[in-house]
Amino acid sequence: MSATNYSINGRIWIETPEGKVLGHGRVELLERIHVTGSLRQAALQMKMSYKQAWDLVKHTNEGFTEPLVQLSRGGTGGGKAILTEKGHQVIAEFKKIQKKFIDFMKEEENLIKI
């Protein structure tokens, strides 16, 4: 039998007792909101419905002590979505944790002896 190269894979998410509030997908949504200034545009870029994106942002905002995104309703010029300072902090912290997790998985891959 030949040797197989195994790898370790996983995902990080942040939870409260009510469930997940942040993970890779939500971070991507927040980053796209920051770039576009629009929840609708961010949703379109991620190929999700506006309602799904709105629900994710609402749930994420409720999971933290301060909102990560400020939404203003549309009108003649359309609505706006702004990533708050707390949103920027949460993304930066998530990325630090994610990098440590990826480094851990790479390190552990070298130890697999199955």
C-alpha cells in the first residue's frame, strides 16, 4: 500500500449561546459592504439574496456589544451600509485568529502518521 498525503482542514466561527455570529462568509460579506458601501451590492457579489444578507448582518450586529454595520434605508439615492469601527476591529481580530488556526493546521499536518 502506498503512502497517502493527508491534510487537516477546518473552519473558525465565533458563537454566542444563541449560535454563530461570525465566520469566514460573514467576514467576506462585511468586507464587501465596506468596499461597496451597499448591502445590496455586497449580496449580489456573493450571489445571495438581499434578504439573506440583511438577515446575516442583523444577526451579526445583535451578536456583538455594538453594531458592526450601520444600515440606512434607501430612497431616491438608495440605501447605505457602513462598516463601523467595531466592524473593522472584529474583522482584524477574526483574521488574526484565522491565521493562527491555519498555522496550527499546517504544523499538525506534519505530525500525521496514519
